[in-house]
Amino acid sequence: MDITIHASFLPHNDPDASQAFYRDTLGFEVRNDVGYDGMRWITVGSADQPGTSIVLEPPAADPVGCRLVVPTVDFAPRRSS
């Protein structure tokens, strides 16, 4: 089975400082920057891995975790011969 981590969610206390660290220090590109109801989500990732992202989210948002993308899963029961 091929499992890929599409996005990992990490909390931040300071969106500007977090964005500066991931962009300026680690060299990640900023893919999205969304504000809602006084909170801010920032998506960053490596330019050479466009399918994998880190979402920096406010601690008040739920859930914190990761999402796995599985392209094909066979759920059919297997019969023994």
C-alpha cells in the first residue's frame, strides 16, 4: 500500500513569526494564507514536494494532526481457496 502524508497541521502562537521561520529560515514556499474570525491558517511546503504541506494553524482550531491520502484501497473481502 502506498500512503502519502498530504498535510500535517501544527499549531502556532504567532502567525507572522511562524511564517517568517518556515519561509525565511527553512526556505519553504507559502502556498496559502487564510484568515477567518480573528484566526489565521498558513500553508507552507517545499517547492520540490508540491503534494506535501504543513498547515500552521491557531491553537484554538481543531483538530491538530495529519491527513493521509491513499490513492487506491481494496476493501473487498478476500476469499481463501
